[in-house]
Amino acid sequence: MNYLSKRSQSGVTLVETMIAAAIIAIFFATIFELNAVCLRYIDASKESVAALQGVQDRVEVLRNLSFTDLTNGNVVQNLICQNKTDRGRYDQSLRYRCKSHIGNRN
């Protein structure tokens, strides 16, 4: 009888608790890493969309130019030199090319 009364008591051992905690920790670590990867993809797609929008804007400006303005090198060069990044800073290589072109023009 003593054997049956000990057997009827149920509980969770320390080993079972540690295994359950490890499984839960692995689950949450996976979820957090998946979230970080998704945020990186979102940032990359935002940059891609911004770059594509900039190119589309530039093409639209070129489409609206008359043929004489389009064949005039100064007008096209001025349009190229007006390139700004999304934060309002000029691209360094483009700034150098614009300054060298403007210097050659004078």
C-alpha cells in the first residue's frame, strides 16, 4: 500500500523543467532572429524603392524636356548635378564630376 500512495503523487522533476525552459528559450530566440531578418529585408526594400523612385523621377524629367534641351549638354549636365540622396546630401563622386565639368566649362 505504501508503494501505491507514493506512485499516485505526480509532479515535475527539475530535469523536465530545465528541458521545457530550454525549448521555450530556443523558440523565442528563433522568433527574435526571424523578426530581425524581416526588419533587415524591410530596410533593404525601402532603399530599393527609394532608388527606383529617384530613377523614375529623373526619367520623367528627361521625358518632359524638349529635343533641343535634351541635345544640349549643359542642360543635361545641370540635371545630373542636381542629384541629391534621400537625406539631402550630394553623392561625393557626382559632386566631383559636376565640379570638374563646371570648371572645364569656364
